[in-house]
Amino acid sequence: MTNSPAQPAATAAWLLVAVLFSLVVALLAILLKVNEGERLGAALPSAAVAFAGSMALCVPTLTAGGLL
């Protein structure tokens, strides 16, 4: 592994992957809450927490891997 910074296009691509992955996690959180009988409006805070938590894990992981 090299210590050179990632190229801007590669950085943007990896950030897009992290955002899309986090959106899938948020969608799954909504589906689980709605399946439990919650209304969509009541499920949105859970989706926001799931998205934020997923991004909070993805960004440092990609940074540690030298991809960002």
C-alpha cells in the first residue's frame, strides 16, 4: 500500500459507494419499522440514525484503508 493520496475521481467514487450503502441500510431500517406496524413518519428517525451510523462507520474505514 502506498502513502500517496487518492485521486479525486476515486475518492468521489468511494464516497458514492458509502452513501449508497448507507441509503440501503436506512431503507432496511424503514422496512423493519414499517413491518413492525410503525407509520412511515415514525420510522424516519430510525432511518436517519441508521444512515448516520452507517456513514460514521464507512468514512473512517475507507480513510484507514487509504481510499479517501
